[in-house]
Amino acid sequence: MKSFEYTVKDELGIHARPAGMLVKEAKNESKITITKEGKTVDVTKLMMLMSLAVKCGQTVEIQVEGSDEDIAFEGMKAFFEANL
């Protein structure tokens, strides 16, 4: 399992547009979860992701586990840096 922390820089936080893009990016063999303040959800579940209500300046932890975790981990890291 690989994980990283990321502080959201998007002034609107994880809102509908980037959340939808994140769900698409996370479609692979590995299980990807996001944790905010002790609550963990599957990144591929849009409504659960939105329920975290991640705001600008908040830190989340992304965890990647599975057969393609190296590729998925790098993809998630790049996605967060480019979009959030």
C-alpha cells in the first residue's frame, strides 16, 4: 500500500467538476481511498467523495492498494497536483 497527503489548493475545494474527473482517473485495478478528518471513502464513489466536503486548505490522505498501485499512485499524485 502507498499513501500520500495533499493539501487542497483549489479555492472551491473538491467540488463537482474535479470530483467527477477524480472518479474517472481512479478507474483502475487498485483500490483508492481518500481520508479527511478520520472519515475514509472510496474515490470511485462520487457522492461519497462529495460528502467529505473538502475545502481549500484542508489536508487529505490518499491511499492506493492493489496490483497496479505504483502506476495508480503516480497518476493520483499527478492528478491532485494538476487539478486540486
